[in-house]
Amino acid sequence: ERGSAELKTPNRHILRRGKEREKHLACFQKSKPSLSCVFLCYFNDSSDFEGANQELVLDAEGRSRWLRLTEDMGCLGNSKTEDQRIDEKAQREANKKIEKLLQKERQAYKATHRLLLLGAGESGKSTIVKQMRILHVNGFNAEEKKQKIQDIRKNVKDAIVTIVSAMSTLKPPVSLANPEDQFRIEYIKSIFFDHAKKLWDDEGVKACFERSNEYQLIDCAQYFLDRIDSVRQGDYTPTDQDLLRCRVLTSGIFETRFQVDKVNFHMFDVGGQRDERRKWIQCFNDVTAIIFVVASSSYNMVIREDNNTNRLREALDLFRSIWNNRWLRTISVILFLNKQDMLAEKVLAGKSKIEDYFPEYSRYTIPNEATPEPGEDPKVTRAKFFIRDEFLRISTASGDGRHYCYPHFTCAVDTENIRRVFNDCRDIIQRMHLRQYELL
């Protein structure tokens, strides 16, 4: 600017200059907490600073900065030592580094997809997390497998003890086919695996197992009881499938981090039992998507908490509460209709009919868009789409267009199935992430 023109910075300063000379003003910011901005004035020669026609009007903040400036220029005397100036410079450099690190963390946080696994107890959430480790985090090392041996052996023990204990409590009760096996029940804890194997081979125990929907039995019971000879070996090393099948109650919140095609994912697994659900709200902040896991095969089972409530109805009620939760009204849900292998076994066995637990099933007509898997029995197709539509009915009844439900049929212990399903979900998750940060 020339002549009597004015350069104004709101709330900072007004500098008037005489007509006789041209002045140049440069402003820059110093990253120091106590001195956020210092103004430097560059003049044509040193005599400019003493010009009588200079008029400076500053507010309180500006005056303190001007004093700091003139002090450093030597106009009011050098009141700061060299060590003080070096220390201030070091502080400014440290602040710059901290700010760069914070900016980098903010960028990484915004680039991360956060997935929250929700669902009722024993629906397969933790198994999904294990599959992510196998697929994207180099699986489980030898030490981790060794640590799981006791959990797997405990699954064997819990399974056989639960079954033989239920034999006398069922109505009508179930008797051992071989009375000679009675003493094995009494001494099962002393020479455990020998007796467990003999009991598992007893037809009465097998008959009680067939009625396991009438009492609480872990899903992996048959899998591990069929493998007692392997599990009992001193040099036993669990396979990936053993680790996937192993049942350990989830209590608390567990985070698994993995990367797929240079995209970061954080998956949060929380306990599904009723007393664990109060912890869920801690994970709601900045969630990209919810993966809601349902045990489709649980249509004829009751929950552990009260031995009365149907497990699938409990899952439907839980899904409804999450779908309508005011904190999650903009978060879409990926629905994993899990345990399709066990659902197929139950439907084909014909011992527990869905209509006995869900009367509306007798009136259900399979939709035209339903596509069965190759070689799939029509009964299984009808059953799995009925369960799917029960959940979609909830999402469409109360949806407001701000979030959507994306259903998938899964088998959490099948690595290839989970690989395919998760790949299908990645585009959905990416769109949710872009919408979350208003980039779409």
C-alpha cells in the first residue's frame, strides 16, 4: 500500500504510515503457547523506525506483541538472555513436532473403520474375531495355541458333565443304555478322559445329546467329544478349527486390529449376556458400522440367564432395541445370520420344527428373490429366509432412511465363508465410512 493507505487486521492492529516512504509489513505465526503471533515490520532502512510521522494504534494484545517485537529488535534494550531465547526456540520446535504427531494421529483415526460386534450370548461374535485374526493377522502362534489347550479340554469336560447331569433332570429322564457305565459318572473327575470317551459312546448319552435344546450345552460339545483321543494327548497342538470351535465366555470389551488392502480396521467384541450389555454404550462413539450376529440355529433353544426365553426371540428383541437406539440412528447394521450349518442339521433332522416355536412360519412363503445355495434342500432355504425376513421386518418398519440393514448368511467356523462374506461387506463399510465423515 502507498501513501496514507491503511493496512488493517481486525482486533489486532492499525498501522498508519506517512506519505514520504513505502513500508512493507509481514505477519507470521510463531507456535508458542504464550506468544501465538508476533508481527514483524520491515522498513527500507534503519531510520524508518525512528520516523516521527509513524502512528501505531494497537489493542492490549497487540501492544504486548509490539513490545516483544521491539525488544527482540534491540529498540527497548535486550532484556532476554541468549539462553532464554534458545530455550524458547526449543519449545517452539517441540510444539511443532507435537502438533505434527497429533495431526498424523487425527488422520489415522479418520482413516480407520471401527466395527462393533453385537448380538446375544453364544451367537458366534468371538468366532468372527478369531476368523479375522486367521485371515488378516497371521493367525495364532504356537504359544497362543498352547495357552488354549486347557480351554479346549475344559470344553470336553463341561460338555460330557453337562450331558450326563441332564439325563436325570429331563422329562422324561434318559437312562444309560449300558448300566455298567453308571460308575463312570461317579468317577468321571478322577480318570476323566477314559470315562468321558466311554460315556460319549453310550447310546443313552447320545440320546440325551439329541435333546440338548432342552438344557444348556455348548455348541462345540459334539465336535470335541468326537476328538477326545486327540485332545488328551500330551503333545496335542490345537488346529485353527479347534481354536475357532473353542468356547470361552466373553466378559468385557476386546479390540482386534487388522489391515485389509492397506485399510485399517478395528473390531470390538463385547460380551452378549444380559449383564454384559450395559458395557456396550462405551463402544458407540465414532462407530463405522455394527455387525449384529445371530445364532440362526437357536430357534428351539432358551437363553442361559432364565432358561425360559427363546434365544431367537431374544435376538430379535435385542436387534430391535439397537436398531431404534437414538445414539445409533445413523449407523447401518450388517446382519450376520450365523450358524447356518447347525440350522441345516436341525431342519433336516426334523425333530424340532420351527413352527412349534414360531407359529407364523407355517404361513411363510419364500420370497421370489431368494436364491438357494447349490444343492441346498428347499426346507433349509425356507427356514433361513424366514429368519432373515423376521429381522428385516424390524428394520423396514422403523427405518427412516438414515441407516440400512445388510443381511448375510454365515458359518463362523468356515474360514472361506467368512472370507467371502467380509469381502462382500467391505464396499458397504467403505461407503458408511465416507458418509460418516461427510465425504459421500
